[in-house]
Amino acid sequence: MRRIHIKGDVLCTLILVVLLCILLFAYQNLIPIWRTMCIEHGTSNTRALLGSAKERSHPSQALDVPHYNQKSKLHAQTESMQQNESKYPKTRSKLNKKDLKRKATRTKAPPVPTLPQFDFKDYLRRKDQRQFKMLIDQPKKCTGPNGAPYLLIAIKSMAVDFDKRQVVRHTWGREGVAKNGINIMTVFLLGVPQNVTELPQWDRLLAYESSIFKDILLWDFKDTFFNLTLKETHFLQWVNTSCSKAKFIFKGDADVYVNIENVLEMLEDKQTNEDFFVGDIIVHARPIRRRNSKYYVPEFIYGQGIYPSYAGGGGYVMSGHTALRLHMACKEVELFPIDDVFLGMCLLRIGVKLIHHVGFRTFGIDRPPAAPYLEVFDPCFYRELILVHSLTVPQIWLMWNLLHDPSVRCHISRGSTILPFQWGKEASTKDKIKDIDYAYGLPVFVTH
Ligand SMILES: *[C@@H]1O[C@H](CO)[C@@H](O)[C@H](O)[C@H]1NC(C)=O
Ligand SMILES: *[C@@H]1O[C@H](CO)[C@@H](O)[C@H](O)[C@H]1NC(C)=O
Ligand SMILES: *[C@@H]1O[C@H](CO)[C@@H](O)[C@H](O)[C@H]1NC(C)=O
């Protein structure tokens, strides 16, 4: 009897312990899941605004939901990189506790600080004024001894971002003639800085940069986010007047890494007198109607529920033929404050087929889900891509040098290492002014 008694006690304790464990488990796991389920249900409206899960996201979505973007990616890096899939994972059970907590805090936390309200009514009033004077031009850029460029690289830049221009000039945006006779030219597209106190000498800087590098295009409009559309139209105008013989054009941001070798390879079999437009194509994106978003667009500016397909503004490639047709088309389209969507409207007007290429990572690279802290700054990975967005100046410089270092070997599907890009004998103007580069205090830039 006594023995059984003891066994019973042990059993009771065991059962109690097990019950406690179950309770603890439930508290830690089930309640957050239940909580997120409620939250997710509550935010379904927001999600509708952001577009359905199968659609490609707009940059704003990447900005507005950073936690989803960076942490909760469940799938391995798939080739197609459907950005939104990672943000709205279907299998909730796989989410770890951290993700769930993040989600919970995200929805509880007050919304992003409200941006100063943009005066859209004023925008409508002024939008017929779309011709601005050119303050710095490069009229002879495309008629030099090497003739018109095979590839014209056009980069949106701001006056203060001298360091970004320098790193692009010395890395992937290098001008020159490659061994096979392909010549590349680069221009930077600028407006007048909005905040002059940030860089009081901006005009002297740009004038001097222009005289040295001959790559500055400056127009007399304020360099603001919503004026990027003006940058687009004025650039197309410049192509029409000063560089209409360019065979292909890359246009993009300065904080990207572009694998120019891969761009050239992609263009090898393309006809120059036909329409061609390739990039990270975003389809069925919906206008953002939340006032605190950077990309907020009220209904009286754009009434329709869906934007035309467009290429992510981080970078895209088109033929010169398409650029000239776009110049004509964009003149007929009312100005729209978001430049990449505006270009999508012009493209729709002339019916150009937009080609989506997985090598354009205009949303950057997501970390693998299993190792969120893993560094994806891997030259072997970048070798396969065309464009990666959001790199810092030192990252761009380092990546370019790693990719052009013959001792860095990759065991990749192509079987062999890709030979570093070789420049021909003809020195570009920059090689001649190497001394001046050093005078700038930038001796770190290695000329290969
Ligand atoms: C302009 O830039 C200066 C220096 O960075 C800064 O202190 C100031 O707040 C800025 N002004 C505006 C209106 O952004
Ligand atoms: C665009 O630039 C023009 C000319 O400088 C300026 O009047 C206007 O306010 C700017 N628009 C935006 C949206 O910043
Ligand atoms: C430039 O644009 C004008 C119209 O603005 C057009 O007549 C002309 O043909 C264009 N030039 C080229 C080279 O396409």
C-alpha cells in the first residue's frame, strides 16, 4: 500500500510538472500567435493598399514594413525574388518568436513620424511648368573622338553626394573604351539643392566637377523627391538634343552596384534600332493612400486603383531608340510626382514591352531566413547579378575591387571564373587627370 502511495505522489507531481510545462509553452507560443492573428486581421486594409501578395511591391512598401522585409523571409533566396511573399509569409507556424514579437510591437508602436505635408494642390497648379533651364550642359559629350556611346550611364545624383559620384566614377560607372571597342560614358543628373546651407559652395563644386569630369548635367529646378520626374523628362530631352546616337542607356541611382559586364553581356544580342526596356518590373502596384507614407498620392492626383507596370527606379536599361520614343511620349503625359511610375505611364502610351530581369535587385538582397545575420556581401553572388540597390560608398568600392580581383575565385554554375573586365589602350580622360584625383584627397581609388 505504501509503495503505491509513493508512486501515486510521484505520478501527481509528474502530471503537475507536465501541466505546468504545457501552460508555459502555451503562454510563450500560442498567445503571440493568437495575438498576431488578431493583428493581421486588423491590418488587412493596410495590406490591401499595399497590394496583394502576388504582386510586386513598390519601394514604399519596403520602407514601410522593414521588419517583414529583413527578418521574416521564410523561403530560401529564390530566383524570382517575389518580394512580397517574404513580407506576408503563408506558414505562420514557421515564424520564430522574435518575428512574432517584432510584428506585435510594430503594430502597437505609433506610426512613422508624419512627414511634412506635401502640397499636392500646389503641385497641380504648377505642373504645367515643365521646362527648366539647363545650368550645366555637356553638349559635346556624345560627339567626341570615340563617337556616340554604346552604353550611356545616367545617374540621379544630388549636389551634396560628391562621394557617391566619385565612387561611381572610379568603379562601375567608369568611362572608357573596352577591349572590344565598346565605349561607355557617364553623366550625373542634378537639380538645384533645396537646402543650400548644407553645402554653400555647391555651385562652385559642380562647375569644377563639370570642368574636370565633363559628366555633370544640372537643371534649374529644385532637387526634391517629387521633382525626380522633371529629372526624367529633362534627361530624355538631353538625350534627344545631345546624345541621340547612344545605343543603350542605363539610368539609375548612385547607391547601387551595377555589374556593367553583365549588362554588356545582356545587350550583346539586342538590336539597337528596336524597343528594348528591361529592369525590375513592378506590376499591379496600387497607389499608397496612407498620408504618412513617402509615396502617398491622394485620389485627386491619381484616381485609378492600379499603376501601370513600371520599372523600379533603382536602375533599368533601355535602347536609345526607346529613349527617343519616350521623350516624345512623356511630353504628352501629365507630370506625376513619382518618377518611376511616371515613366511607366509614358511606356504604356507607346506600348513598349517591359522585360523583367531577376538580376535587377532594386530592393537589395534579403538575408537567408535561417541565418538573418549572415552577411550576403559575397562577390561570387554579385557576379551573377546585374544591379543591387542600397550599397554604401565603401561597399560599392569594395565590391568592385573584389569582383575585379583575379585571386577571388568562385565555383559557380558557369564553370569558370569570369575574367575581369579589361579596358583598352585608349586612356579615358580620367586617367589623364589622375593627379587631380589625388589632390582631392582620395588616393584610395585604385585604377585598374
Ligand atoms: C539644412 O541643412 C543644415 C545642415 O545640414 C541643417 O542644419 C538644416 O536643418 C537644414 N535645413 C532644412 C530646412 O532642412
Ligand atoms: C520643383 O522645382 C521647382 C523649380 O525649382 C519648384 O518651384 C517646385 O516647388 C519643385 N517641386 C517640388 C515638388 O519640389
Ligand atoms: C527630338 O524631339 C523632336 C520633338 O521634340 C523631334 O522632332 C526630333 O525628331 C527628336 N530627335 C530625335 C533624334 O529623335
